[in-house]
Amino acid sequence: MNANSRPTRVIRRKRERPEPETFVFWDIVSCPVPNGHDARLVGPSIKSALNDGGYTHPITITAIGFLPYTENQTRTLYDLPELTATGINVIYVPKGYNEIMDYVRNWTWFHPRPATILFITGAVIHKYFYSSVSKLHDNGYTILHAYPGAKSTETKSVKSTFSWESIILQGV
């Protein structure tokens, strides 16, 4: 450094905390659109239920599954264009459960906490994902679960549970 030069001053910016987001992971195989329900109302119904629960952050809904093995394959395939027209992402996963959880992990890579993840899944799938869901919870994500039928699978990692049917039937 010569006599005329001044030391460079480093200005550090505060890291801004990311805006909270909500990701809805909807297993369309274990929680299909109920017969007689307009598929175009699924997205608004999910958003309304989350808003009623105080989750007012930006919401991304992704329907995901191995579609050829849905119980009501004809109905599900018929609903896909209606779902995508309302802004719901639809992802086909031919490799099954591992590929589904890989998709969720990829989402968390680009969407740091604080964030909320709503899993709309059947109990069997929820048990399959238990360790991954627990890790997400331990890393600071808020985990919600919506399930088909009258009984949920409670775990310490899940903050709140909802009935899939009640979300769908509440409408907007």
C-alpha cells in the first residue's frame, strides 16, 4: 500500500430472510379428486383451507404420482387438464415413492426455511416418508398433513392434520 492509497472498506449487506412459502405436495394417487367434485375447485379449496389456518404465504400446489396405477385412472387422467389450467403443477413419477421424495427434497433446496409443506397423502405413504418428513421438521420446515378418511397418522413432526375430504368439500 502506498501513502496515497486508502484501505478498501468492505461493506457487508445483511442477509434478508426469505419470504415464507407454502408447498403443497399432493399425492393424486392416494388422494384423488372425489367423484362428483369439480377438479377446477381443488386448488382454490386447498388455498382457502391454508388461508383459514393462517398460512397466507405464496402457495405452490403440485399433484404428483404414478398415474397409471390410480384406482380411478379414467377420472384422474380426465382431471389433469382441468388441474393444470388452474395453476396446479402435475408431475408424473414412474419410479414411485423414492422419486416423489426426491422431488420434495429438490424443492427444499431452492426454498429455504421458513417454509411450510402440506403433504396430502394416504397413511401408507405417510409412513413410508416418515423419516424424510422428520428430517424436514428437524431442519425448520413446518409440516402439515391432509389425509383421506376419518383418521390421521399423527407424528411429532406434523404440526397440524386435516381431512382431505373436508378440504375439498369446504369449497371456496
